Amino acid sequence: DVKVTQSSRYLVKRTGEKVFLECVQDMDHENMFWYRQDPGLGLRLIYFSYDVKMKEKGDIPEGYSVSREKKERFSLILESASTNQTSMYLCASSFRRQLSGNTIYFGEGSWLTVV
Amino acid sequence: AQSVTQPDIHITVSEGASLELRCNYSYGATPYLFWYVQSPGQGLQLLLKYFSGDTLVQGIKGFEAEFKRSQSSFNLRKPSVHWSDAAEYFCAVGGGTSGTYKYIFGTGTRLKVLA
């Protein structure tokens, strides 16, 4: 089975702190994603990476950055956390090569509260 | 523009009753379609997917979905709902030839099951 692991399930951080959310996948997937989930807004893509050291902005990248130094690991960074970044963060991964559709697999999510 | 619409934000059904969750999409290329389920506080789990072939797709937990190209729909069904099916359900499109990373999610339908 595909395993996408988010190391921190619940975090409470103070405004202005630097926050790291870590994600590891064990399926040798090329693509990795960070989504943010808020009630009534569904899933919104923050950043996407299709290869090591490669990244692309998603729909809501402001206030976030990412790092992909190894294929299996994709980190989301909040340089200076703000209260409006309180949310559920979901990491996901998928193959990149053009098979007959590439399924995206999700981690369990990280609940971040910024106070 | 590419989009996914889940017109029902909340649905309540009695245990043992049948269920249909609606999903309509707008997608320029051949759609690859997915349904995910999310239990409270958890990540998204894949229920089923449609890539090609038979338009009636079987998934896990007794769910099925039917792709109707003429109606741009991919509705999820279950003949008899169990209390454990209470969760939020997301329809998604993408991951195909038009953009390997472009997965678009609906805003979700929250299912409540009455005993």
C-alpha cells in the first residue's frame, strides 16, 4: 500500500514563528503536493513538486515555501506563521509518468493552530 | 475553466437507505475522475476511480460510480448506507494528459447517517 506520512498531526504555534511541516512517501512518486483544507472551501493547492529541487506554485502560495531535497520528502514552510494560516494541511503524492491516469494519495493531515 | 461541482453540501440519510452523491465536472481533456472519503480528522482515502472503459466503476466499501459523458457527471452511489459511512466525500478530476499535477477537487459533501 502507498504510504504518505505526515510527521506532525497536531501543532500549536505562535504568531511569527517559523513552522515546518514534513511529509514522506514510500512509493517512489515523482509528484508531491501540499494542500490546505478549510470548511466550505475544499482543498486548495499551495505548492507542487514534480522532481527533486523542483517546485511550482499552486493556487494559494502566499505566505508559504517548500523544500524538496530528496525524492521521498516534501516540506512545507511557514516563514512567519499568522492566525489566518490556522488550518488542516494535507500532503499528497502521485506518479508523474503518463499511465492511464495517476491516482493521488494523501497523508493523514496536519492540524495547525496559530495563536 | 476546469471545475468540479458538488451541489449538495450536506446530505442526511437513514441507515439502510440508498445514497447518491452528485458530482459534475468541467474539464477540457479526457477526464480522469476520482471519489475520496474523509473521516473526521483524517486524510482522504480513495474510494474509486475512472480512467477509461466501463462507465460503471466499483470501489471499496460497496460504493460505485457512473461516468456519464453527456451529462459531465460522475455520481457516487451505494445501495444501502451503514452508519460508518458518515464522512465527507470529495469528487476530483485530473491527473491525466492535460496536466499531470492538476487535480481539481469539489468542495465536498458531508454525509450524516441516521440510526
